[in-house]
Amino acid sequence: MRRLGVVAAVALALLAPAPAGAGAAVPQPDARAFYVVNATTGEVLAARNARARLPVASITKLMTAIVALRHLRLDETVTVSRSAARVGESRIPLRPGQEVTVRDLLAGALVQSANDAADALADAAADGDRALFVSWMNAEARRLGLADTHFVRPDGLDVPGHVSSARDVYVLARAAMRIPIVRRLVREREDTIEGGRVRLHTWNDLLGVFPGLVGVKTGHTDEAGWCQVAAVRRPGYTLYAVILGSPTRALRNDGLRRLLAWGVSRFRRVALVRPHAYAHAALGYGRPAVPLVAAGTLVRVVHADRPLVRKVIAATAAPLPVRRGERLGRVEVWQDGKLLGAEPLVAARSVARPGLGGRIRWYATRTVHDLWGLLP
């Protein structure tokens, strides 16, 4: 009869030393608010003033892109309005009456953070009714659960009541990054529009500098200070960091870099179970115990500075015959009381049940052995 039991519950060390900084304190950037989260699991790693309602400048353009793409095709050509062409600060620049594709306006808004491109998208989507477009932005904010957010302009320029929070910016960025064209554009350091006649340059200084950075958006105004939401991809997870209200571009870059480096140092991608023997099951009729091997490799992203526990739950004995690959248990890996994953344990080889003659010989041998043990 098969008997199952916990063969072992062993605390594991990681297979290699934890990366430098894994146990370091959370960086404290010079900023009004910040937020760091593992987007794959939703775990918030660090935060300060994450729900404070603050101006977020051109990060607003992520919502502008989301809403505009609900109403416009990428290959559609639109006419730049007079009011869009005349907006101040960061511009492509565009001319009143100029015909531009929606794709090029998106590149202008997301790569170069051009206000004229954002306003042109809003005007084209809402037939010139910018208030209507802003109402769509706020409706989408409610749908996404951005409780700290209210939009007044599609470009993010300073105006009373135009606010969001570090937490809401993270949620907005994740929503925007689900759109393929947005995902492609925000990771570009440069782009060209109008058939290559106009070159755009990003304000994201960490692109191409911080390993694995894939976007997403910067922002700056006098009221907002220097802001950014960034995403870093690592095998098995994506990390987001938001920083709002840094006093200078250099301090924003330094603070964001330190938050991202600290965040990725918290995790390791580790092979927790490999296809080798974790237990043995006893067999009858004097047959050698059969090794129980993991059916595959279990790879997970784990916290680098927290212990792992491996539990082997397997048959301590198995009836014959045993077939190679027969499931006789499992191996589990846990961290912080949470099951990270499990792999079946299977018989490493087939073992046949002996025939009648073999069973008689085994019983005879056992009987002789037992009787011999009774002699003085």
C-alpha cells in the first residue's frame, strides 16, 4: 500500500549570493511623492505620499493617448487646429492647418512630450470640443479607479484642479502600456515624423542607460516640478517607479535611478526545483527503493532577502509494479507562507512485480531469516 507523508521540510538558501543592495534601506529621493511596485504581483515595495493629489505635467499625455486612440485611427490624417498650434512650452512645432497623421501626433506627444501634438489629438478626436475630450479623460480615469485624479487639459500644463497621485500615475501608465503603439513609442530615444523631415527627442534620460528600462513618461512644469513614471523589465517580472515633484531634472533622474536599482535588487529569478531525486519510495519483495525525481524545473521570481522552504510530500512506500513516470508525490516551495509553486515527483524507473516463483523464493528467504534470528 502506498503511504504518503511529508518526507522533508527544508529551509533553503538562494542558489547564489543575494545581489548587492538586497537588504538596503529604501532610497529617499528629493521629491514630493514616490511609488515603487512589482507590477507582475501588484506588491507595493515602497511609497511616500503616494495618494497626495499633485500636478503631474506631461504624464497627463498618457491619458490623452488612451482616449484619442478610442476615436482615431493611427493612419488617419488630421488637421492641426489654430489653438493647438499656438500652445506654449514644449512643441514640435506644428502650424495651423497642417495635416499630420495620428501616429505622428502620438510620437510628438509621447516621445518629445509636445503640447501642440497632445492638443491636436484632443481636437481631432472631439471635433474641436476640447471640454468634451477632457470629460472623456475623466470618465476613463474613473473607469481605471484613479480616485486621486482630475484632468483639466489634455497637455498637462499648469492649471488649477489638474492633479493626480503617484499611485494613480502607476495605474495610468500600466493601462497605457497595454496599447502596442504606446508601448513602442515610449521606449524610443528618438523618432522621426512627416516622412523623416522632423526629428523628435525624448526627455527620458534613463532610456538606454538603465538596463531594461522600457519607458514610460516624463513631465515638467513650474507647479509640478520634474516628474516621471518608469518601467523596467526583468525576466519574470516588471517593476514600475513613479517620482513626482523633484526640484531639478538631475535630482529626478538620480532619485528614479536609485529607486529602480533598489527595487530590482529585491528580486531574484531562481530555479527552485530541478529534475533530480528528492525522495525514495520503499518497494516490496526486497527490491531496492525507487528514486522519486521532479518531473520538471520550477523557476520563479522570489524575494532575494527572504528564506524559502521546500516541502517534499511523497510516498514512503509503493506497491509493485511501479511504472517509470508514475506520480508518487510532489515537491513544494514556499516563501512567507505563500506557495510559490510545486512539481510532481515521479518514479525514476520501472520496477516489475515478481512472478509466483520469485514471490515464493522471497517469502522462503524471509522465513529462514526470521527463524535463524530466533535461535539462541
